[in-house]
Amino acid sequence: MFIGLVVLGLTNRPGVIAAVVGAGVCFATMGLPNRVGLLFGAFCGVIAGFVAETLAERRLLQPAVIS
């Protein structure tokens, strides 16, 4: 049920990127002790979402170059 709520909450591209990166890092670091992979996944997901949103805003703010 929780996954269904998360999927419905993903409405923009930076959010999807953050979720995919966070889940991927979490699964990749699953074997680390004390479940620290969950923290790594969350941190990487937040950073990936921030970078994706920043790049999307820059793309919208750049003037079109007409040659």
C-alpha cells in the first residue's frame, strides 16, 4: 500500500529521478551493517532530486539562442 502512495505522489521528473536513485543506492548498499544503506539511499536520492530540479530550472531560464 505504501508503494502505491509513493507512485501516485511522483508527479514530476526530479521526483522520479530522486526515487529511482535513492532506491538503487539503497539496494546496492543493502549489505552494509546497521542498515546504513538506507541512509545512503536517502541522501543520494535527495541530492539527485536537487540536481535534477536545478538543471530543469536552468534549462527553463536560459534564453533561446537563435542563429
